[in-house]
Amino acid sequence: MEEKKRTHVSEIKKKKVKELAEQMKKKTVMVVSVKCLPSAQFQHIKKKLRNIAKIQMAKKRLVDFALDHCGIKELHKLVPYVEDSTAMLFSEDDAFDISLRLSEEKSSAKAKAGQEAPEDLIVYAGPTDLLPGPDISALSAVGLQPKVEGGKISIVKDKVLCVKGEVISPKKASILAKLNIVPFKIGLEPIAAYTDGKIYLDIKINREKLIKEIEEDYGRSLAFGVEINYVCKETLDYILGKAGLYKKIVESLLNQNQTK
């Protein structure tokens, strides 16, 4: 009987797996995407978060092995989300607190051909810093209406250059760059996390969107409260104002009846 071949595992890899497994005892273990993130910015984010989190890059096979052998059953569920373009984040803070911090550590980035537009990308009418020349043809080629004013190119009419979800073409990516339109925010993107014994998948936080939604909900609830005459410190002034208006209307109707 042939002796089974043993896979040689270097001491460096063993040490790495042991280190990862030890970190997985933290309150929060998060898989984050580093796709399209420049190395310099990755290092900058690591430095900014070093007091609350440790971020490590490792080969997928080593991370998978550590997840499977760390002794915490729930962590096995993170294995499908580990890729070559991901890193592991470990912290004693809550996963959603970490996600909020990551959303604050993003920077603007130019569009690249092949990316999907995150929203409608609009080129507004008005002057640009472009000089007359080949750029006039390039702008016209993507459907813009350029003209020369004051020695520079101006855009005649607003135009949606890319609709939300559209794959950005090389020509449009070039024009967006020329016009200094930077529609993307890049940083560490949370993919999945284990925290307090549970796995969470939907953990991305968009601070601006969240604030906007809260403001819209507040506006709707305030209007509804005033409509049903629900009295609290937020609605009192509006309800008194509404009562004063109704009083004037009633007085006007009474005066009309008295003059008849």
C-alpha cells in the first residue's frame, strides 16, 4: 500500500492561520472588499482604524482554513464570502459601528470604463475648463452640445450622460474625467460580518442616504401629526397656526352672513 502523500504546510502559513484563528475570537469578524482600492488608501484606512480594528490580508485558502478551525461554528458561514479581493477585519466594537466608520473613510474616485453608474450622471450646461480643439469632437461624440465661449468650451444644454446602472463606456469615462465628474466613492466595503454570535449580510451604511431618509420620514410624520391634531412640542405651533387660520375663516363667514 502506497503511503499517502502529505501536503507540506510551511511554518509561515501555520503561523498565519494561528494568528487569524486567534483574531477570530474578537466580538466582530468582518469580511470586507478591497476591490479597486489603491494600496496607499488601504494602508491609510488601516492606520485610521488601528485603535478600534485590525485589518489583515491573507490568501483565501488560509482564511477559509482558519474560519473552519477557529472553534466558533457560526463563523463557518463567512467562508462563501471570502475572495481573493477581500480582507478580514477584527474588532471588539459592534459590526454596525464599524460599518459606519468605514462609510466615513471613503474618498471620491473617477469613473472607469466597465463600471456601472451609481446614479444618473448629469453634465450641466455652462462653462468648462477645456480649450477648443479635439475635445469638441469628443464631447459631441457622447451626445453633448459644446460651443466655444470666452476662449473655452461651454456645454449648451444639460444632459444625462449615463443613467443609473448603465455600464460606462471608455468614451464616456474619458469625458467624465475631463469634466472632473467623480461619481464613485471608494473604500473598504463591508460584505458580511459575525458579531455577538450572529451573522449579518446587509451591513453597509450610507450615511447621507440614511440622514435623508430620516429627514423625509420626520417631515411626513410631522405633517400627519398636524393633520390629526396630535399635540406635542413639535406640532403645537403648527396646530395653533391652523386653529388661527380656521378662526379667521369662521369670522369671515359670520361677517358675510351678518351683512346679508
